[in-house]
Amino acid sequence: MIVGTTEAARILKISTARLRVLLSAGRVEGAYKTGKMWLIPLFKGKPMIKRGTRGPAPRWRNRRKPARTIIHVNSQRIRQNQKHQEQLPVISVKKGQTNTYGHIVEIPGGCRVVYRPDKPLPCGARVWIETLYDVKVIG
């Protein structure tokens, strides 16, 4: 879920001015600006704030960071489909210890495409998509 600055400030129990300072410092995880409006994603019902370098511990500190979701295309399954004329799903969605396959994946928020030929994933993928949002796997 994505909220604006007023709603996020209410959830964190801080002023909107303080939240705008945190946003401009880049301390709100996953927040991005569209025009003049900040869009802030919620993780387990709260915005995720990175820890500052000074001052007391924040009241809004989250206990654990959510598992990132990794999406990649399984080339072995593509070859298997071509060889055996099958229609097995080839898009792999990994979150934590779970792995789900599908034909279509919808990503509701921000994401990034990663290419690391020198450091592939344990499954061998060298190109993948990372996101902190929950994705919808279809098929």
C-alpha cells in the first residue's frame, strides 16, 4: 500500500514537516516523488525509516527489514518448453525461502533491474528484477 505524507506522518506519530525532512534526506525506504507529491510505501502497515547517525533511537523503528522479492526468467524452462512442446511457466518469483512460477507477474510499486554477470544468484540467474513490494503472480 502507498500513502502520502500526511497519512504517513499520522502513522509514525510525527509532524509532516519532520517527515518531509526525512524524505529529503533519503531516509524513507522506497519513497519516491511524483510531481510535487511524495508517495510512501508501507511495510507491515508502517513506512520504513532508515536509522540516522545521531540522536535518540526513533520511536518508529522497525524490527526487521522485509524480504526482497527477486523476479527472473528461467532459461532452462524455456528450453524445456521448446524441446517438449510444453507450456510450463518460466517466470520465477523468489521471496525469502519460497519460489513461485507464473506466466505473468504484476509489480505494483517501484523496482529495479539488476545485471551481475560476475556475481549470479545461487540459481545461476545473472539478470533479475528486485522489489520490496508484494507482487501478484498470474498463471
